[in-house]
Amino acid sequence: MKTYTIDATGKKIGRVASEAAVALMGKNDPSFEKHTVAPVEVVIENAGKITIDPRKMEGVQYAMYSGYPGGLRYDSLEKVLEKKGIEEVIRRAVNGMLPKNKLQPIMMKNLTVKE
């Protein structure tokens, strides 16, 4: 199993997340097959040193639905950072860039975020 290490110091969230998503899918490997999970482990280091635009703190909204009528709730990026930390923000960004199929949760297990 290959290990890709991404240093997030001074980078934007989207740049780090797209780099991690490409590595998790195995698209940077010559033996890429879209119907299999790549034998890759991605480690994002220095997640606390990532740069976030102040306008995105209020502008980015994460939706949560309870399943009940009127149960749609929104949290801003700032609230998610306070409640769950930068690891959760990066996980959600990478998760949004992966294909929406049965391989997505398996790929997400191969992602580790270190502060």
C-alpha cells in the first residue's frame, strides 16, 4: 500500500482536498481502474496551518437533514470549525470530490488528517 503525504501549510482547503481526492481514487497511478479502490493511504499533515479566506467562514454552508419535514438545518464553516475542528472540514471537502458510489466510504477510510 502506497502512502501519499500532503503538507497543507499555507495552502487553501480546495487545493489540498482535490490533491487528496485524486490520490485516493488512484488517478495519478498508471494502473488506474475506476471500478476498484486504489491501494493508497493519504495523510494530510499540518492541517491547522491551512489558510481559509475570511469570506468563506460565513459564506460556506453545510446542510444537514434530520429526515423530518422542516428538518433541514445549515451550519457555516465557522461553526463546524468550532464544533468539530479542521479535520472535519477537510474530510467534508475531500468527500465531496470523490465519486458518489459504494467505493466512497472505503476510500474515505484511507484518509487521515493530522493537525
